[in-house]
Amino acid sequence: MSKERIILGIDPGTNIMGYGVIRIMGKKMEMIQMGIVHMEKLDGHSLKLKRIFERTLELVDEYKPDEVSLEAPFFGKNVQSMLKLGRAQGVAMAAALYRDVPIFEYTPKKIKKSVTGNGNASKLQVASMLQSLFNIKKMPKHLDATDGLAAAVCHYFQRDNTTGGKSYSNWSSFLKDNPDKIA
């Protein structure tokens, strides 16, 4: 009998942080929760970082994840934005590490490719794939929630070797060989 595994995925942000929690039992993946943390109304970057740390600790304490997967900041045109995102990610990482939970990070392209098969997929395409995968009835208002969920799913796909290294050219082939991956 396989041991249950819980993965917390986080999409760090300084205005909205998305998160998703999945449970792995054997080869079956189930969504437990997804949501966002609003920080737009907080004054100052330091208060936002404090909120990210506190909320990440609360999520870790509530769901007791075995691993935390985070979306790594990407280099854009605005260096200041990248620095702020890096700090947000670092604070979330520190909170998980404070509770001795191993952390893993993936680039946005890696997460998108893992979930949709296309590293250049839009947020909406990622959300649609997750909606189908987990049979989500109503999509969240903010797609940051599905981005957090996607980070968790990406980690599961990266760490799971049930395909035995087999390569797939599309999702239908993969799902045909792995019907147990559908919730």
C-alpha cells in the first residue's frame, strides 16, 4: 500500500499569492484546496513579505505537506519587479523550511509544459487543463490560485516515475496509458 503524499504549490506574488494543495495516493492525484492570499491593501513591501511568511506557515500547519513546490521568479524587463518577486519566493521558502518541509522550485515554462504540454501556454490554458484534470466546477476569479495548483501538479509529474521514462507526443496518448491520473 502506498503512503499518502501531500504537495503544497505556491505561486509567489507581492499583491496576490496563489496556492494549491494536492494529495497523492498511489498513482491517484486529488485536489484538496486552492486559493489566494490578497496583499494589495497592505502598505509597504515589508508588511506584504510578513503576510506571505505567516500565511505560508498557516498553510503548512493546516495541510502538513510533505513537499512544497514554488514557481521561480523569471527575468522580465523590470528588475525591481523581479527583485520583489524573488523576495516573496524567498519568504515563502523560508516559512516552509522553518517547518522542515523540503522545497522545490520550477520555472514558469517548466510548470506550463508539465501541466499543458506547452511551455508557452497562457494562464487560462493552464487553468483549463487543471479544471479538466480535477473536474473543477467553477474557476477561481484570480488565476493565481490555479498557478499555485499548477506548481504542485508540476512537482508531482516531475517526481513521479510511473511512466517509466516513456515519452508522449500529446495528452491523449499520456492519458490513454495513465487513466488513473484523472481525478
